[in-house]
Amino acid sequence: MITAIVLIQAEADRIPEAAQAIADLDGVTEVYSCAGDVDLIAMIRVGEHERLAEIIPGGIGRVPGVVDTDTHIAFRSYSRQDIEATFSLGLENGD
């Protein structure tokens, strides 16, 4: 699975509508409205790199209100949730 993090600049008065339109795109798993240098952050998870071109410039980039995007491709995931899931495989009821 390929994970991309897309930082999105949007027109201030269109952020809610842009966020919902982005969240509705196939392959987009989450969209966050946030404070800081960017207006929205979208998480994308796809099976092939070619899908990124369809989703980011072909989808997100065409959403009304989106001004600019900056995409980052994840190499690995490091999270407590991932580690706990790995060690709990095959265990039931905490046994």
C-alpha cells in the first residue's frame, strides 16, 4: 500500500466544501482542516503509484477552492497502533 500525505492550500471561504469534496475522492482516506502553513491535509492510500496521478492533480487539484498542493510519499509507517497490531496477531481475549 502506498501512502501519500498531501498538504493543500485552499481559498479561506471554500475550505469546508473543498475538504468534503476531497474526502469524497476514491483513495482519500482522511482529510484534516488544520492551523499552520497549510489549510488541509489529505491522506491517500492506493495500491499503485499511477493512482496518485489520478487522485492528486486529476482530483484534488481540480476541486474548486484548491489553490496549491504539496505531496509527500511515505516510505514507512511508525506508530504505536502499528506495533500493537503486529504483536497482537493471533491473540484473542488478551491471551
